[in-house]
Amino acid sequence: MTLESVIGQMKPYEGRHVPGIDPSTLSGKVICGYQGWFSAPGDGAGLGWSHYAWNPQEFRTDRCVFDLWPDMAEMDDDERYPTPYKNKDGSPASVFSSFNRKTVLRHFRWMKEYGIDGVFLQRFGVQLKNAREMNHRNVVLSSVQAGANEFGRTWALMYDLTDLQPGEIEKFVIEDWKRLKDRMKITTDKTYLHHKGKPVVAVWGIGFDDNRPYSLEECEKLIQFLKNDPQYGGNTVMVGIPTWWRDLKWDAVQDKKLHELILQADIVSPWMVGRYDSPEAAAKHVNDYVKQDIAWCKTNGKDYLPVVFPGFSWQNLKRCYGEDAPLDAIPRLKGRFLWTQAIGHIRAGADMIYIAMFDEINEATAIFKCSNDPPAAECRFMTYKGLRSDHYLWLTGKVARLLRKEIPLTDDPPERTD
């Protein structure tokens, strides 16, 4: 498999389209991040246990990189990939693969069932340099298109710039967008998310103070390309930026060039995952920073997309690096943590919300169905504390209704009666 052969296989979506939610605006929507980066031997991707095992070619019970075990109860046999882990009855514990279209379609059916509007599909720049990894990203993209069309959801692309080297934004990201427009024609997909009359493209990883090799100037060139290129521009650009972008402190580079870039974009989305660890701290952050962020955006004609997350844990991943980290580091509190963030942002004036993430079991921010009865091994796994495996899908759907003023704004999460 070569990059040229993978590129040659790229083609537009030609399946059926079932009308659903309105993809013409981001306002009034709850959109989840969708990693789509999991693979397993036998799925056809040729990537081994990607994002499950520390070494994708060797899935050991003491070396995994995820803290939530996916609930496989609804999966068919052709969606199950047996692991070395054992269930309590001695049977092999299985996981899913994002390379399997059937599973991605199942995820989109869940979105429809629970009233979640759609996803930002992550597309990692570093994976566009390798033929097998690019093929994986293309297959997942095609499956996301199919899922959005079959279940009436919406989706947009989010480029993650993490780990790109100098010069690679132009070489891989810009060239990739050209191919996606020319070959897969994604922005003419009937479900592709638009905002203010233009297709939405997100760029994540701009201005973080963590020694990223690529420059702000390269990020600026990408933004200008996506907005103004005569053939490939004309997009609404969202930028994923540091939490303290406005003050240029802590997680943000101390460079006013960052503000210049943000002013060139259309939607501002500061990263919030891990920045606070309790409902009280989340409420304080909204009061101390988010209100001012939204005011800045209004003054400068930008939309504001806050990031809300259900909780956080990365014990198993950190153990692989030889570091200690607590399991369930930021407790979910049966949904109160997520709910407090959501109502705080809505009260502050947000009219759109980004949920991080739909399927991120590595850092335990997933809202999709996860197991309350994971296998026991040297690697330990969180659970949903006895709540139904679909609880956070259900609660995210309630957040969407809350955002659209279809249910009352309450300090406490709603009681589930079904």
C-alpha cells in the first residue's frame, strides 16, 4: 500500500441520504468530537491494536492506553475483536474497531436516538504521512459520511496539528484539504456542517505553550488558505486554541501573534479538558474567564464554541510512560460535572456546545456506551458507577434540548425516568 494508491481510492459519498437536522448552522447544536482512531487485528486496517495497546502489535494486560472499556453488548459478532483480557466468565473480552463501518454507523444511530446533532471528525495531520494511517482516516471519514446521511446527523472536519514538524502543515494538511475537496467532495455532502453560509473547517492546536514545532506563521497560512484560496477557500474556520488565549498565559504562548490569528478566524473554541476538576471549579472558570471570552468574541464579531467534558482519567496511559496518575482523576459525579459546565456556558451566552468526546476512552472523556463490568487485569478501568451504559448519551441529548430552550434550565441534572 502506497500513499498514491490510497489517494487514488478516494471518492465521493454516493449512498442514500435521509433528511434530519439542519446542517446549515452550528448555532443551537451540540456537536461531539469523534476520534475514530481505534483499530484491531483482523479489521483490515493493518494497524494492529491502535489506541488500545502501548505497542499496537502486542496487546498486554499490563500495558494498555485506555481507562474506559467500551460496552460491547449490542455489537454483532463481526464487530467484536477478542483481546487477551478475560470477562468474569472466562471468555475473551472484546473491543471494537473504528475501521469497521458497521460500528461507526451504530454510533451515528445512537446519536439520532439520543438527540445528538453530530460530530467534528478528527483528522490528524501526522497520520496523513503514512499510507496505512491515511487509509484508516479515509475509511473512517467515509463511514462518518454514511452515518450522518443514513441517520440525519451532521459532521465537519477538524484537523489536529499535534506533532507536525516545520513545513508539514502545508505539505500534508493543505494538500489533504485539496484532495478532500477534489476527490471526496466533502463540502457538497448534504450533511456537511455549514455556518453563516459556508462549510465549517476546524483547526485544532494553535498557540499552545508546549513547544510545538510548527509556527504561528504556518497556522496563519493555513487559516488564510481555508478562508481565501480562490479554489479551495470560502470556508468558515474554527480554531481550537488554549484555555487562557485571551490573557496569553499558562497554556498559551506569550505572543500577540496568536490574537492576530484568532481575529482571522470565525469561531473561537478554547480547550477546557482537564482545566478544572469539580463543578464548583467549572462554575468559577465560567465566571472568571468564559464570560469575558464571550464578550471579546461579540466585540470582534466571532462565534464562541465552548468545550464541555464529562470527566477525565488517563492512569493506564501514564503507567506506560512510567508515571503515576489516579484512576478517575476528574470524577463525573453521575453527570453533575458535565451538566454544571453546560448550564454555566449557556447562562454566559453560548449558543453552541462542543462535547469532548464521543469515543475518547483513552482519557476517559467518552460519552458513548461503556461497560460497568470491565475485565479485571493489571490495567484497571473506570466504570459509569452503576449508571446505565447509555447515561451520558442520554444526558448529552438533554444538554442539546437545554441549549435550544426545549427544557427548563436547572442547576441539577434531570432525573431519568425511562
